[in-house]
Amino acid sequence: MNWPLFGHLWRSQRTKLAIVALAMAAWNAFLPVIYNAFGAQMQKLVDSGVIPRQMADFGGADVFSLGGSIALGYLHPISIILVSIFAIGFATAAVAGERERGTLEVLLARPLSRRTVYVTLLAVTLTFIGLILVAASIGTVIGSAIAGVLDQLPIERLPFVWVNGLLLWGSFAAIGLAASVSFDRFTPAIGATLAIVIVSYFLYVLGSLWPDAKGLEPYSLFHYLSTREILGGTVDVLGFGLLAAVGAVAIAWALIEFPRRDLAAPS
Amino acid sequence: MYPSGRMDAITTSGLTKHYRHRELPIHRPGRPVSGPVGALEDLSIVVREGEIFGFLGPNGAGKSTTIRLLLGFLHPTSGSANVLGLDIVRDSVAIRSRVGYLPGGIALYDSLSGERLLDYLGELTGRPSTRRAELVDRLELSARTLRRPVRDYSRGMRQKIGIIQALQHDPELAILDEPSEGLDPLMQRAFYAILDDLKAAGRTIFFSSHVLSEVERVCDRVAIVRRGRLVALQNVASLLEHRKRNVELRASEGDLPRLEGVAGVSGIARTADGRLTCQLEGDVGPFLAALAGHAITDLTIEPAHLEEAFLELYEDVEPDGAAGAPPAPSTAVAAP
């Protein structure tokens, strides 16, 4: 871990981080309000059969319960895009982007091992993701208070939701960093990582909405983001372990690949 | 290690680097490559402590590959090298703590101010920036300029920042890749003076360039590489000494001397207006002796330039000059 590098990355990203965290808090504050305002009407609509049950129960996320609406906040594309700015965008640019710009040369000319650089980048990325998810939890509490449903919110379960989110997005970030150290250019690094995230999300959506494709769901990392279950009092330890294992594999790959690969002159 | 306690700053022994196809530093569309491509072949050189060592060669000759091997950016395919007595594979981090490096066409963090960038790179180096104030002063970067973001800098100003970041912590060895690129003539002069002072302070400078006039101006010795192979390793003075000088003379009433057969003289030509031109190599004594007794009215001997010596050397090792021909065997001439 290198603190000057950590500090430099923090300073260079803090404005963007503040904006994303605020947006994430606002989005997560919005959903309990929606639940409180429209949950009952939506439930009636679904019960009447106008909307198919699957469309209203997206992977355990819905707007008929506080837990379901909070889960929707984490699984909605808006939330995914916001977290991806750092978990995918920042992570994949961390090495491949610097290499493409030529600035990696200046950094690696200092007395830093590539493993130190990688560990620092990973720590910074996880810090950013962690703070965005903290903002999401704060937004959830504020939104619940505004909607007057704070008494329904098991606040003591929110740290588990945070850990679950960090494991999911940390795994994607580790995959992004692994791609970043493996490619010379930013475009293939982000392309490969986005492909993994999009395919994973597609499998999850397909499995959620189409009963015949339910078997595909466990192949998606999003399947293991179990916000509703955690808020309901159940922690899927196996799911946590699986997310951690995926992240660990990506980290191990990067720790082996980055130091051993040749960094030819930027063309 | 020398008896005085001085050591070699850089030693390479059979240093070789082959790229796999996907690692080729220069993309050549439409040119299929099968198997590994040799970027550096069997390079063996010694850079002595306290000297300014020029590393010459055309683009793609292997200069950057050598530097990147020395700094641990690339892993050697075979051979070995030591920098400041440390192994380039095992001790790469320790080497970089004692070396200052200026990459060719340096890229900087555009959003930072010059001052903040130098602070940041100094913090990463972990050594006090003892030379920064002096370098900023000599390269004429004002405090106001240093407070501006790097994105507003001209190419020359960026190069100055690049030079300062490489030298601000007073490294024992400076590896400079095309250091004067983008500097105006006045700043080039200031930069050469900085190099002279570093040398006087016992620092070693490994200087990669294809600007031969500056290598001639600042370097003690030069190594010339071509297609990844060492072609020559000589003192600059020695290289120039063996270069052919262009001679033109006039004599009154057509009293031109006979220079045929005179040692060191070649390419003799007489013009209709009574001039004689030739080329002179090595000792000038026999040539001057041949002029004795003739009524010479004008004599011009152009000084030797490294550029011509360099071209002559290339002509020697590549007589057909054919591009794409297989690399010639190493014909390094090592000066003592």
C-alpha cells in the first residue's frame, strides 16, 4: 500500500465521488417514498392480473414492501450505472488507462513494486465503492424517515446489506482491475469487464422474469445480492462466500499477471 | 568495482529481449509476425560511474527496450544486467529508488499544477527533492508557471518538468530518453550545463538520443545500436578521430599537390576552377607534409561531426542499406 498514491487518487476523484454518492443517496431515499406513496396501489394492480406477477417481483425486488423497494434500489439500472462509474470505469482505467495515456511510465519509474501499485488501486477502488454504498444506506434511512416508515426499517441489518453490496461490486471491481492490468489499452479492458457485468445482469433479469430460465439465475453474480432477505433477517453465507471467492480469484490473477508481464513502450 | 571504490553504474551481459507478437511495441499493420521478434540481441556494455554515456541509434534500434529492461518494465529473455550493483530482475524497486528517469515524450498528469505534480512524484520517490529549486531556477520555470495546471503547458515546459522530476532528488544515475526534445536552444544550453554539473558531482548519466550533435557535445562515450545489436562502443573523441574530414584547397597558378598515395587521404578530385577536394582520415601529418613546397592560397578542413561518423559506421555494417535485411552480426568496437 502506498499512501502518496492513495492520496493522489483520492484527490483526483473526490468531486466525482461526492456527486455519485449524493446521486446514490438521493436514489435510495426515493424508493421508500415510492413504496409508501404507490405500494398499495401497485399491489392492487398486480393482484388484479393487469401486470404479470414476475414483472412486479424482480429478483426479490418490488415496491409492495419496504425491503423489496430497498432491494429494487440496489438492483435498478440507475443504481448499477452509478456504482459502475467507480467499480467498472475507475477500476478498468486504473492501469490500462494510465498506460494508454503514458502516465503509468512516470508512476512505475518510482520505487514502487507493481504489487504495491495494484494493492493501492484495489484499496482505493474498494474505498470508493464502500463510500457510495454508505451513501446508499444513508439515503435509505433518510427516505424511510421522510416516508414515515422508519419504524419498519431494520437499521441494524443495513451493515450486512453494505457488506453484501461491497462483495458484489468489489468482485466486479476486482475483475475490472484484473482486465486493466492484462490489457495495454483501456477499450478492451472496459469492454471485457462490461461484457461480464452485462451478461451477468442479463442472466439475472432473464431468470427473474422467465420461469423457464430460472436455472440461469445462479450463474449471475447479481443473484447473490440478497438485500431483501438480509433485511428480512436471513444472511446467505454461501452467497457471501461465493462473491468473495470470485473477487479473490480476480485479485490473485492480477497479483500474478501484473508483475510478470512486459510493459513495452506506449505506442 | 574499481580499486578506488568506484563501481560500474550499469553492466549488461548478453542482454536479450524477444517480444511475443502481442507485445510488439510498434504495430506494423499488414506485416505478419510468426514467433518471437528480437528487440535486443546479446547486448553487453559497461557504463562507468561518473560518466555521461550516450546511447545512440535510429528509431526501433532497441534504445527504449534497453532502458525499459534496466528499469524493470520489461523482463529479459536471456542475459543479465546490473544497475548500481543491483540485479535488474531481483532488485528493480531498489534500483528505481536510486535512479532518475525521463521517458521519451513524457506524459504528465494534466489536471495537476506543475508544483503539485513535482511534489507528488517526489513523495512517491521517497527522497527529499534537494535539487528542485536549483533546477527550476536554471530551467527558468517561474513560481507562477508552476502554479498553472500542466494541461496549459507548452511542449518545452512539459519537458522541463520532465527533466526536473527525473533529477530533483539528486539520483546517483539519471536515465534520460531524448532529454532535450522540445527545448529551445537557450534551454538546451542550460540543460547541458546541468549535465556538466551533475557529472562534476560524480553522478552518472545514461543518455539516449538520436540528436547526434548533442551527444557529441555532452557525452564521454557512446554506444551505437542498430536492429537490437550493439554496433560500436567508443569514446566520442576516438570516434571523431577516425572520421573522414572534408578538405578543400586552392593553390596559386594551378600548383596543386599530388596527394595520391598519401596516408589517410582519399576521394581526391580536382575541379576546373583550380580547387582540389579530398577526404582526410586519422593523422594529418602526412597530408601536411605533402602540401609543403606548394603555393597553397586557401585551405579548409571541415571538423569531424559525429553524425558523419555515425553514418559511416552504418554504411560499414550495412553496405547494401537494404531495409528489412536480417541483422548483421555484432561488430562492437570497445574502447578501453
